[in-house]
Amino acid sequence: MSKKLSSLWFLTEPFDTEQKEYILLDFLKNKTRDLNQDTCLSTIKEILSLIKALKNFRDKKDINSYNKRGLNRQDKKIAEEFSEIVISEDDRESLNRIIEKSLQILYDYSEICMEMLREEESKIKVFRIEPKFREKEEKSDFGFLVMRNMITDDLLNYFYKSKVKMKTVDGEKDIVILKKIHIKNPVFSMSYEHIYHEILENFGVINSGFPEFYVVEIYENFEEDSEIFSISKDKFFEFIVREKNKKAS
């Protein structure tokens, strides 16, 4: 079986509980073969998308009221075919059992992935630097982010801007954007204060103030296309959102 599973896989005929359970378990068996700390994040996202689809249909009870804007071509085809079916009461009951059983299986499986993710997250440290030369604490929605490989001391440096509006299938939401920047010495030396000063020298002071400065330390050798790098960015986004919420309250 393919390692990919349509998010609306449960709406295809026949509505047989055992057959659908076999399909789901076979899919998870294939995912498990490749599951490790380098794939746990992408696996969790895939599992959560399946859970979301099951819950959405369970809550709406009708595919015609389902939000189809975010569906891919395969899912749209399944939705269209299902909307043309006159489903019997027995099939409806079977479909309800399929949904509840599938949710339980996916919840249990996601716990395994989450445990692996928690282990990865323990290798990541996020914090804010308050430069000593600032006269007062200044908080804004933009600044600099340094991601440090604690094994090699290599640095990846970014300009970030938060509270950027983006339209999604679930409506407008605030996102954080990162733009990679380059400094003369992309290796940790002396202190984070020194790195911040070097970044300011390269890019100047923005709006006559001092932009915010965050650091993410990653205690694992990584590449930019690695899972732990992606996890680190997510943790940084969560961190600054929490900080903004604290300020607001």
C-alpha cells in the first residue's frame, strides 16, 4: 500500500469497519518502518491532518457542508463521489463506527510520535537576549534570530517579522516570516552581544531603535532541511507568541 493516505479515505465504499481498519493499520505500519526522530514531525503533521478530516466530517455529518477549499484533487473526487451516494442507515452506522475507531487508533499512534517529538524538543533551547547597551526594554514585531549549531558552533542568522497576515482555508491568521541574512563570521565567537553588534553593523539600526534579538540553540548537528531545524523554527514561533501574549496581559 502507498505510504500516503487520502484524508477522506474513510468515505470510499464499501463502508466495512474491518476493511477500513485494515487500510488504516496497513498505512500506519508503512509509516512506522520509516519513523524515527528525523521523521517524527512530518509524521505527526500527516496524522493530525487525518484526525482533522475525521472530526470535521463527524461534526458536520454532511459532505456538502464540508469545507472543500483545502482539499487536493484526490480528496475532491472522493467528496464528489460520496455526495452522489444514497447512504443507508446501516452504512451510516458503519461509517460512524469507522470514524470513532479510526480516531482512537490515530490518537494512540500520535502519542508515540509525540513522545519522539518531545525527545527532539529537549535538544532545543530558545531565549531572548536583552542587549546591555539598550537604554530601556523595547519590544517590537521584528528583529533578528540566530540559530546556533551547538556541535559545530555554526550560525544561521535571520531577520524575522511577526504578526504578518496570511489568508488560509481556515481564515486569516498571523504568521512569522524569516529572511536569511549573512554576516562576516557565521561561527559563534565571544558572545551573543558581539553577534548582535555585528548584525547591527551590517544592517544598521531599524527605525532609530534596537530590534529584538532571539537565540535558538540546537544541541544536535543539523542541516537546514532536517526535521530538528523545522521543529526549532516552530518552537521559536511559539516562544515569541507567548511573549507577546504575556505583554498584552
